[in-house]
Amino acid sequence: MDFKIDACRTRDEVKSVLDRYVKFYNEQRPCYAIGYDTPVNYRKRYYRGELERKNTFDSRILTEEPKFIQKRRKQAHPELVSTSENENC
């Protein structure tokens, strides 16, 4: 679907096109990650209790250093990684 954002000449036109796209994305476009449902409908079904709650963050271990930094450090200097850090991965 073409929203013709390249034809916009003013800030208000861009805002209007973006608003229409967000509305389309949330209300009409089926999303693969949520079973080809729309985000609006998926949210309604979730709050009605029709969908199972997924505890995606409950098992995560929070650290001061982001995981991507830890991974880069380990790749660059694997000899400097302590055994306690290996156990937390």
C-alpha cells in the first residue's frame, strides 16, 4: 500500500500520512508474529483473557553491562572472561 509520503510538501501533510499509516498498521495489517492478527485485535483478545500471558522477562538476569557489550568483549578477549561470568550467560 502506497501512502505517497514522497508527495508531502508540508509538516502537516507528513503528519497526516504517518497517522494514516499507523492506523493502517494497527487496525488492518495482519502481523505474522502475532498469528496474522492485527495489533488492535490481538490487544483486545489479550485483555479479554483469550490469550495466554507469556512471561518473556521473568527468567532474564539483569546486569549492569548490556549483553551485546559482554558478547563483544568475550569475542575480542576470550582469555579475560572470568569463570563466574561464564556461569551467568
